[in-house]
Amino acid sequence: MKKVVIAKDLKRMFPEKDSFLDRANVSVIPAFMNDDILRICSTENVDLVVTQLDMPGIKCEDLFDSIRTDPKMQKVSIILICQNTLAQRERSRNCKVNAVLTMPIDEQLLQSKMQQFLNIAPRMVYRATLAVAIEGKFRGQPRPFWTENISESGLLIKAEEPLSRGDGVYLSFFLHDGTHVSGYGEIMRVDRLPEEARMYLYGIRFTNIDEESRTAIRKDIARMLRSG
């Protein structure tokens, strides 16, 4: 069981369903103040802490010094988030943490770092043609999109079509072994690509996909990891 302590204000960044934290072997424990983090780390076998500089309670420097000097806690991985100022960056670098990220938070980078420290397989580069249909758009006809990467919980796709966060989508695509996957999802994030005119990246969370398809995706990603 992987145990992750996340500062309560940061937990909103992760969907409660269909994220890499929504797995049977991952337990998420919220922390309201630094004292909570120290107490939890001292009583639980915590794998990862994700927190912010200047959380309420004991000073961050004292918290991380206590964790790093205790043989029972010193192996826990820590991601610290701070304001993008010289003073806060310097303080964070002296806090004996594994990674420092600055605000505004790049959610994709944060999740990638968390997966790295938890040794959870990240989304894999997975280029394939994808048919997407959105009610009220495209006159009911699916359009081809380009799949950038995939996980059990969703897709990252690239397209010129201007779509909106919250749009419900119908998805249809083929895995490398020829398995056809179809189901429904929701657009959770929209990023415009400044280096490519009129191109967008859309993060889609699966909302209705059968278990056989999830298993097929999981097996295909595992095969790609072995071959890569």
C-alpha cells in the first residue's frame, strides 16, 4: 500500500475518481497543518508528502529536519510547493526535500513527480488516431484527433478544434494490439500550445469505460514499458 500525505489545500487539484491516486493500492491522507504531517509520518509508513511552504503549525524547516533525522521517517519523499520568489525558493532549497515546485503550479508536472516518487507508471506516449464526438458539436459526426498519451484514467489529446472544459465526449480508438476501446469522458483541462498556432491539448478523464477496456489499456501500457 502506497501512502501519500497531501496538504488539504492541494488535494483539490486531484480528481477524486479516475486519477492515479484512485487506486486500491494508494491511500491519501489529508494534512491541515505541519504538526499533522509530523504526526502521520511518525505513526504511518508514509511514501510521499506533498505540501506547501509556511503551512500552519511548526516551521517547515523544523518539520523536515525532524523527518530527515529520524530513521523511521527519513526515507519519505517530499514535494514542497512555494511562491515563485527568491526568498521562498532559497528557503525551500534548504528544507531537505526531494523536489521544489513554484506557483502557479503546473499540475501535469506535479502529478508526474508524484508518480515518479511513488513508482507508479505514468501516462505513456501513445500516438494513435482517435475519433471524438461531442453532443451539439461537429453536427453529430466524430472527428479525428491525435492521442498524445494514455493511462487507465484518461487521455491527453491534441487538436485544432476549440473545445471547452467540462464538455462530455464520446471516444473511440484502437490499442496497439488491435483492441477497440470506446466509452465516454469529460474534458478536465484545456491548454493552448503557443508554439503551434491554433493547436490545443485536452486532458480527458474517462467517466464511463468498461473494465475490459481498462484492463486492455493497462496491459498495453505494461507492454510498452517492457519494450521501451
